[in-house]
Amino acid sequence: MRKRTLFLLVLILAIGMVLSACGESGKGSGGDDAKEKEAVTNLTMGTGSVGGVYYPLGAEMATLWKNNIDVDGFDVSSVESGASVENIAKIQGGDFQLGIAQNTTLIDAVDQAGEFEGKDSSDVAVIASLYPEAVQVATLESTGIESIADLKGKKVAVGPPGGATRAAAELILKAYGIEEGDYEAYEEGFGDAKSKLQNGTIDASIEVVGVPSSSTDELQAATKEVKFLDIEGDALQEVVDNSQYEAYTVEPGTYEWQKEPVQTVTAMALLLGSKSAISEDLAYDLTKTLFEKGGDMTIAQAKLITEDSALTGVGDLPLHPGAEKYYKEVGIIE
């Protein structure tokens, strides 16, 4: 009897050790992933460079959410970044939970094209479409530059690394027969580009930005000679045919001092979020607050963030389930 009891005890201990080992094994193989994918309430949002629209808009959205969302541990920090490409990559990597990016860049990410070739972006989803962005090719009257074709051999700011502006600049210049090496590229944020254009360090700046842009207004106030270069004719068609951009006209009066229309191309700025790190309920709160309390924001682009354009430029891009819940609730989608 004693031997049988001893045998049973040994057997139970052995089974316990095996189950424990299996549990540890499961923890090792999937535990880290589970930890990485745990939903959080302390969020970091990637924006863009100082001088562009993403940076101040991100700060205002963060303040809006913090003032209106009452969730334990909730906080949002908006940080400067290289914009679209970097924001998408860092949401996927877990460094950011929110970010602003162009729809054209997210299309590349979903298709694993361009900067995202062979890279997984499946955790990145759309929360809302924000406003249209225009490509601005700007110079000063004093440079004597009359068209984009004249930028060959010139010093041109093409946007910071990690943003969509760099790819747009290369696409536009190529449409005018200007290849890499035919010009001196300056990888500058919008604020630095403005300063370098003002002091004559560079000859022109290419930016993808919500208009009117405060940095452009500041440049005009300082120099009184800002000049926009049109993207037109066959070059315009080439850009449209070889990208997700659409033809767009910046109408006179968009800037108070702008008297002539500017022919260019446009993309939509999107608010993106992590499907795994932001719960459905929190994403719903973020979306609802953005549209129902967005009038509290002061930046010019805020008035363009409306339910009527909430999904403009989104197409078949993935929606965050929490945002989708809000859009169904208000009848934007069925």
C-alpha cells in the first residue's frame, strides 16, 4: 500500500513537472508576442518635423483627447518625427501607437512597395482621414527660377528622411527629366528648409503640406517674394500616372497673399493607429472625440476634419475596428 502511494506521488510530481515545462515553453514561444500586443492607454503619436502641419496638429489632437477622454491611465504624447514612412514603421514596431501619414504612403505599406518592400505593416490601420495635402514647390523671386525644370543643378530641400516628401520630390523632379545627382539634395524639415531658403543656402524647397502652411506664411512675411512653381502639362500627367497622387489646384486666396492659382498634386493626411496596442473601445473614443470636439482645435486644418470627409482617400485601406464602430454608429458606413 505504501509503495502504491509513493508511486502515485512520484507520478503526480512528474506530471506536474511536465505541465510546468510545457507552460514555460508556451510562454517562451508566444509570451513575448502577447506582451508586445497588449493594449495600452499611454499612447505616443508620431507627427512630423517642426514647421510642417503634422507637428502642431498632433499636439492639438493630443490635448483634445486628454481634455475629453476619461479612461484610467490615459495619456497621449505627440513627438516630432520624420513623418509618414517613419510613423508607419514605428507603429508596426511598437514604438508609436498613433501617427499621421499620407494615404499614398500607407498604400505602399499595405502593398509592401517602395520603402516598405518586404516589410509587414499589418498592425497599422486608419482611424480617420484628416485633410488634403498639396505638394508645394517653392522658391523666391530673387533666385530667377521660373519652372521646376530650372531646378537642375540647384540646391533643393526634398524633405527629411522617413517622410513621404522625399519620394514625392524625386518623382516630380524625375518627371521634369531631373535625376538624382542632377541637383544638390538637402534633407531638411520644413522649418529648416524655410530658414535656408530665406538666407539663400538653398534655391527651392519641395514640401507635401496642408495649405495654408504657417512656415510658408512666415517665409512670405520675412521676404515678401515667395513664388510657387506649377506641376503642369506632361510632367503632371506622369506624376499622376505613376503614383497615388491626384491633380489639385491651390486656389488664389488660400494664402492671403496668393493671387494666382497653383497647379500641383494632392494626397490625404490620415490618422493611423495600432490595431493591437489600441483597444477597440479606446479607438472608438479617439474617433468620436476627434469629430465631435474637433472644433476646439485652433490650427487652420482642423476645420477640414469633418465627418463628411472622414474616409476620403481611405478606399480599401484597413480601418481600426474602434473607428469602424463609430462610423457605423453615425451612418458613415453600413
